[in-house]
Amino acid sequence: MTVSQSIAFQRIAGAALLYVDEIVRRWLPEGRREGTEWVCRNPRRADHRAGSFKVNLVTGRWADFATDDCGGDLVSLGAFLFELSQKDAALNIADMLAINPYEQ
């Protein structure tokens, strides 16, 4: 019998915050930094100008204030942007950062 391992979501989200500038530039290249926020258009809808979609570069929290889509970290942002489950988004980020997704 194989014991399933738990994904270290918090650790992955914390590690992603160390690279938040690179991640948002990669995922949302048309955005710009405004203070502690990355401001851009929402690529998941017909957003005509930047302003309502923002990522906090300190906490990783993000929101589209026009649609009420929001999340608490870069894992949920990846899930939202690429239409993935939280698990798959976390695994992708762990792979991108070359960290073990299962270590606690």
C-alpha cells in the first residue's frame, strides 16, 4: 500500500513569493509595477485596459476588482490564470522553482 504524500502548499506559496517579480513578469508580461502591486489586464477575459487586475507583490494576494475573482497567494493565481487545480498549480510552481513539493 502506498501512502499518498501531502503537497506543501504553504511552503510552495512562500517560496514563490521570493520570486514574485519574476513570476508576475512571466505570467502577466503586459503589466507594470505600481508601488507594491503588479497592475495588468486580466488575460482570462476581454479586459481592455490595465487597472482592475492587481497582484500584491508583498503578500501574493490578487484580485480582479471588475469580476470579484481573487485569491490569497501565487498558487491560486497560477491556478486561475492557467485553469488548473490548486494541486497542479502548486506542482508546476514547485517544478519551476526546483523545490520538492512534498517536503513539509
